Amino acid sequence: MTRMLLRAIGACWLLMTVHAASAATTWECYVYNPVATVAAVKGIIRLIDSVKRQTNGELLINLHLGGSLPISATNITAAVADNVVQMGDDGFATGNVPISAILRLPMLLQSDADLAKAMAILRPYLDQDYGKKGIVVLSQYSYPFQVLWGRKKIASLADIKGLKLRVTSVEQGEFIRRFGGVPLTIGTPEVAASLDRGLVEGVLTASSGGGVTWHDLLKSRYGFPTSFVNSTVIVNQDAFDKLPPASQKIVKDAATEAATWAIGEMNRQEDDLTAQYAHDGMITTPASADDVKLATEKLRPYWDEWAKAHGPEASEVLGKIRAAVGR
């Protein structure tokens, strides 16, 4: 009888354990970066680990690197909206959420302080526009300045003329076009092969961003501050709403902490990595003050052209940002 009772208790415990395990909620998270070594992905990993720890395993998030799922970088917004994946790092959303591109307007934001002001102004508009798609914005982050990298020497804006350069948005493309280059938009997982085959002759990126992955394929870095590149960490509204309020707060707080960490880590790495690349033989040239002045004046009319093309909301946000940064 005792043995039978122990067996019955054991069976009940097993059923309870299986039920508890099955009670955990599991999300899938897709990022556009194809490697886990960059700070942006490490930030998402921090988010995932923090959520697992703070919810005691009740919310588990599986990470999928860029290119590991049949989802293009430009379709992450739709994949989260359709609940194909529950969470995404949406760095190529400018076609789906156009207002997000305002932070990428060339020469509009020229310091980290400018960026912080602009991100704060933009946030309620992001919440609104993503919300219309059934998506909750968890946090936003940005890479350091996107600078010019080439397979041959680029040491001034004049060197852009005739070059095919990879960009991440129409706004970056307009900068390249206005200095005589040919912009090509290519998803992050395809950039290395495009550089290796000579399909593009350079890129716009940061040392702590694409520089980590592609520096071996490039010969020069011109540290010209064209613009920032931002990304938004998002989650499907229905999936988020199914969480208990306490878990919702944990996810939001973890996402905010992860974004803050990623920004700080990339900024910390930027100078160190640039120095390392120079030590390894890369030609590095600091931005010319004359080039900065020239580009600001050349791109200034484009800010209003962009806003007019994107409607009243864009004009409203642009006006607020220009007033905040004095430009």
C-alpha cells in the first residue's frame, strides 16, 4: 500500500510538473543582425535573460538572428503585427512606420544630446503609429554616428562621387546621392557578400555596428557624422496583453534597460574599435569641419522636403525637433 501511495504521489507530482512547465509562455524574437557579438544583439539577450529571471521562467523568449528565419529585415514590422514572431528588433521600419526615419535625416542631429532630445520627442508618435498596427513599442535605441567606409580610400565628401555605397534608408540614400554617389539598400545579412563580390564599394555604419562584422572587408573609414540609425524594440499587442500586468511591467522595464545599455555600450566601444581598426591597417580620417558645414547647408532643404512628402505629422515632429536642437 505504501509503495502504491508513493507511486500515486509521484504520478501526481509529475503531472503537476508537466502542467507547470506547459504554463510558461514562450515568445519568438527576431532581430535583423546576423551575429550575436554586436552590442545591439547583446542588448536583446540582456532583455531576454532579465525577463526569464524576473518572471521565474514564466515568460521565455527565443532569439533568432537575422537570416535564420525567412523574414527579411524590412518585414519585421509585419511579422510582429501578424504574430509570426511575438517580438522584434525593428531596424528597417522606415517603409512601414515612416515617422521613425526622422532620426535619420542627414545632418539634422549632430550630437548625442541632439539625439536624446529627438528620441524623446519622437516616442509618443512611435507609440501611436505602431499601435495602429497592433504593436506595442517597448524601447528604442540608436547606433553611434553612421560614417563612411570604403573598399578604397574615402577621406572627404568629394570621394563619394561615383561610388556604390550601401545605405539603410532612403534618407541616407539622399545624402549619398547629393554628393554624387549611388546608394543601394541591402539587408544586414547580405552586406558581407555584397562587399566581397564588389557589388557595393562601401557602407555607412558605425565602428560598433556594422564595423564589427565588416571591417576586414574594408580599407578606409572617414569619420563623417552623416546621421544616426535608430531601431525600435516591439512586441505583438495581443501577445503582450495576455501577460499579467506584473509581467508586462517586467518586459517594458527590461527593454528600456537593454536599450539604454546598448546605446552606452556602443558609444563606449566606438573610439576603442576605431583605434583598433587603425592599428590593424585601416586608413582612418577624422571629419573635416568644412565638410560638416558644407553638408549641413546642402542637406538643410531636404529636411523640409522630407517632412512635406510625409504629411502633417512629419512636419509637426520635425518642427519640434528643430526647435529643440536649434537647427
